[in-house]
Amino acid sequence: MALSGNPNRKMILSKGFDFFAGRLSRDCSNVDYRAYLFFLVYAEKPATEADISGTNFSGIHLVEFTLSVHFHLISFPVREFPKATDILFTTEYFLHPLICGFYIIFEPKKSYAIRLLYLSLWITGFTILNVIIEKFTNLIHYIHSPWYLVWVIFFCLFAVTNIIYRWFFSDKSIFREEKERQS
Amino acid sequence: MKAEWVIIIAAWFVSFGLIFIIPKNKKRLAFVAFIFTQAITWLAGLIVVELHLLSYPVRSFADVNRTSFTYEYLAFPMANSIFVSFYPSFRSWLLKFLYYCLFATLMTIPEIIALKFTQLIHYIHWTWYLSWLSIFATFLLTKGFCIWFFKGLHMEAE
């Protein structure tokens, strides 16, 4: 196909790879509106190094767990708002964002492979925690959701969060301009 | 029943369309406003439904969530993104106050229309001015959060 000869395609591919590898540089900071749309769909607030617990709220976890409950993959027999929702509020609103925030803060600034290993270790620990909760309490009940599916789901959620976090902080000079405009 | 679903789908299209109105240099600000509004409406929406103040007879993900998914996680956060993106920062406090009132009113009027003519929302122990005040408070909180958040980032960047 003529696509392989297109010089733009190679540039887009390499930029895309840099993006997913987290190697965002200055020239990659002008993410266009298509990417923006993507971030809104996977809406997740990135954590700042300064303050994590108050600011990291996750819409993506909500969407994912709404779908899970909808398709009868997971159920939450004991929950805070039994009339208003079938989803466990505390974990989605506080626990997952908090753990995700700690994951991002303590991520080593090493190669792509090491960071992937780091994420895998983190997700494994988190999945073990979830399986323990599932076994010994009525908070979570997996209906058609084996432990490895939980692992994959959390892996995707955390990876997407990290990507958005890297996009958000890819150009720090922008914040100065925005601050001046606001005040 | 059919008209409600047309409105819900139209709300999705309009909300995603509004992304293109936001100026490109304000995309991070709008993103933060979007996420923070979701954080407020998520909690507040669950509380008002749990306490039987409101109900949403026609809604998406009806078997899982008794709150309005479209309004609380998409339409209202999007409106708040627009709000902070076009906020008149360098004008007088009166104009800023009128800007808040304008947006709160713009959000309340469709709600009243939906209440009168459709099954999208039903008030049990609720009134339109409570809606107006809660929407106003949400705008105020989000604006305050954006100022605080970007101030912290600014200090960190130096």
C-alpha cells in the first residue's frame, strides 16, 4: 500500500509509541483534540506530587464497574448507598484513586521494561488484596469474573491513568500561563 | 418513553460536540473542571437519590445506578468545563457574579422543562431553587478548586 511510503505515517507511529512508552518531550505536548476526546472518555484525574488523596478522583473506575455490574461480572452485596446504586462507593471513590496515586508517585524513573514490571507488581498486590476481601467478606462478590480478569482490568485502568498523568504534566510552562490568566 | 431516550442520546452528542468549543490553551483547565465536577456530582447525586429527594424514572444503566448517569457524569461536567474556560477573569466582581447566575440558570431551565414534560426527572422532596443553589455551589467549588490546583502546580513548576 501507499501508506508505507507516507513519511507522516512514520512520524505519527513513532510519536504514538513515545506517547505510550511515556517518553513525552516538549514537542509532543501539543496533544490534539482527538487525544483530548480520548481522555474525556477515559476520564481520570491525575495525581499531583503535592497532594494525592484530595484530588485523584476516577470516573473511569465508575464506568468500568457500572459495566461490570451491568453484565453481572461483579456484585457488591454490602454497600453504602444500597438504594441509590449497586456499586461499592468507598473503593471506587477513595481506595482505587488513592492506590493509583501512590503507584504514580513512587514510580521509578527507569526504562520502559522496569516500569512495566513495577506496574505488574503493584497490580498483583492489589489483586491479592481484592481476592482476600472477596473471600472473607461480603463487600465484593465475583460472579463471572476470575482473578486474572480482575488483574487485566486493573492493569488497564492504572496504565491509562499513568498515560493521562504524563499527558497532563508534559509541559509545565503551560500552568504558568493559565495561572496568570486566571488571577 | 421514546422522547426521553432521544433527549439522552442528544445530550451525549451535544456534550461531546462542546469539546470543540473549548480553547486549545484551556484544555488542561477544562479537564480538571470536568473531573472535579464528576467527583462532586457522584457523591451529591447518590446522596439525594438515597434520601428520596429526587428520582430519575428514565435513565441509562437503569439496573445498576439509580442516578442520572448522562447528566451527572457527562452533561454537567461538560457545562462546568465550558464555564471555567470562558470565565471573565479580568472583569468586575458584579460581572463574575452575573456569569455564575447565568450558568446556574442555564442549567436549571432545561431541568424544569424535563420535569414538566418528560419522565427524565421527578422531584419528591425537592424544589427548583434547591437545584439552582446546588448548581451554583458546584460551579463555585469547581472554580475554587481550579484556582487552588493550578496555583499549586505553578509553585511546583518553579
